[in-house]
Amino acid sequence: MVEVSFWGMLLCLVTPGLHAAAAATAADDTVSQHQQPRGHLQPLGAHAPPTGKVNILHEVPHPVDFFKNYVKPSKPVVFKGAGKFLPSFEKWTDTYLRDHFGDLEVEVELGKKENRSQGLVSLTLNEFLDTYEEDDIYLVESIKAEMKGDVGLLKCLQCGGFTRLIQDAIIWYSSGDTMSVLHFDNVDNINCVLDGRKELFVVDKKDSHHIDFDRLEEGYSSVDVTNVDMLKYPGLRDIPYFWVDLFPGDCLYLPAGWPHHVTSSCGRSLAVNVWFAHSPWFDADSCAETELSEFKALTQYPYSSSNEHLRSKILLLAADYVEFTETDMWNLYSDYFGSKNQLHKVFRFLDSNLDDIVSWSEFYKVDADTFIKLFPWLYEPKESGTLGHTEL
């Protein structure tokens, strides 16, 4: 599984990260003699201790429970040790990756502290493996088709409609000490650590108003996460947050819209994540037809349209409904349709069995690209947030 010294792993286990240490001492800090705000010019999280904890489960839940307890209420959760079900957890040593995938071309970021103004370079995986331990580079790449048999979906995603919402899967690979910007994503995410350790500063989306997302179209803040200017970003002075530690084998579910900042440490750092559109509805019928297992390879699941998250955004307005009459749809979406006649045409298009009721399954019978064209007034062409190479 790992190619790291005993002492390196011991350090990882017993030594808190720099950000965690700063946060732990924040409660004892006082305002400086110059009356600067607490945490000023210190790492993100140094202004105060964490205000809560993310739930930790020691087994992966059934999709029904996952949706009910975490997806629907938009609540993060750690699946302790769940990443060990992925074949990549044991197999993906440097030697194995070189022997099996070394000729594949991958995209590499220049700099392990995220800077979105920097470009990417293309290397073979062999070339990356030759230099990554010494160079300031970070492999961030959609998982190649040849590698998909070693990664995939945990049990919680294998039915209920999740499989038709998969957007992408990414490999994150470096010698450690990576650092993301403070950002949010517009899709849900499960990230599994295969080697090394990750630490996350996570903010409930209801508290995201504290953050100045001065690059909103790209879904991130320009704040220097290692040296927070509390005068320039005053909302961060009292922002509540959670702290999450992930060790090898741990997986984190992080819902769409939750701001976060990620660091990695402990030398060799390797993780994979699956992005999927947030689901407002659970397709119980699909679970009756599906045999669940702890892991199913990604090769079984084609990626969905990138417009799937826009469908979810539209349907979230109706999340509390079981089914829909035309009157229901007018009550929900009247502000966005020019007339009842316009909505009537959309309703008739969706009502495939002509019973004057639109069910959730009928909403999803239409492919996502066609669906969003029915609701062009409900979203902006440039969508905030990211579905690109941003950690978690």
C-alpha cells in the first residue's frame, strides 16, 4: 500500500498539522499589542478552535441511509477505513503504477500550493514518478480508462439514482505539503485517501456568507490560506468551522456548496475522489434491483452530462414534493415562466404517461441536456463553483 518510512508514518500519526496546531492554540491567544484581530497573518483556522465535529462512521451506510442522513440534509460524514475496499489502496505503489500505467500521459500542476493562474504541463506517469519526490509538482488528473478498474463506487452510491449522476473521478498525487485555496464545489464528492494524510478546514454552507468569494464565478476566495489578512477579509474573523483529519483508508463525503480548504502532509500523498451531482430524490426502485457490494469498479458506470448538476439545482426547489400537478409546478416556478401556457407545454412534455401528474422518475427520464433547455430561466450560463482540478 504505502511507500513511506516507519518514522515518516509515525510522525504523521502523532504530530498535528500546522493548521491544526494553530487552531488548537487559538483559544489561548489574545489580541496583540497592536490590536490586530485574532488569527491575523496566521494560517486559516488560527482565529478560533473548531466549533463542531464531522460525523465518523466505521462502516459505509446503505444508500437509503446515506441519502436520508447525509445527502438530503447536506451533511458531511467520514467513512473510517472505507477506502481500503478500493483495489488501488493496496495496489497503487509507485512500482505498480510505473509497471502498469507508466506510459500514460497525465496533467501536472506546477506548485503544490494551489495557484489558479499557473498552467498545467503534460508528462508521462513515468516522468512524474521520476521527479515528484524532489520537484514542486502535483499530479491532478481525471482517472484514465486503464486505471478505472482499481477505483470505483462505495456501497452508499450503488443504487438510489446516484450511479446516473457521476460526473468525474480524479487522482491527487504528490510528495505532500499540498495546499488548496478556500473554495466550494457545485457537486457532491467522496474523497478517499490511499496514502498520506489530509486535513480540511470545512465551513457549513449556511455560514458561507462569512467568506468573501472574490472569484465567485470560479468558486473560490483569493485569501492567502497560510497568512490570512483579517483586515482585508473581515468575515473570517469569527467564521465557525469544522476540522477533519483523514488518514490512509479514510473517505470523506462533502456535499456541494460547503466551503473548504485542504492540506496534505506526511510525504507521499495519494487520493482519489468521485464527483457526482447532488440528488434531490432517492430512486428506491433501483435498490430493489441492485445487489450491493463494498466496491464496484468505475468501469461499470459511464459519466453523466455536466448539465446534471443544473438539473439538480432546478429540482431542489421541489425537493419536498412527492409528485407534481401542473398547479404545483406553477406554484414552484411561476416566477421563471413567462406565462401559464409556457409552463403547460413543459408539463405536457414531462408527463410521459399523460396522467396529469409528473413523477420524479419522469423528471429523470429526460436526459439532462434536454431537461435544462426546458428551464432556461432558472440558471445562469456561467455557473458558480467548480468541477475542475480543485482539491476536493
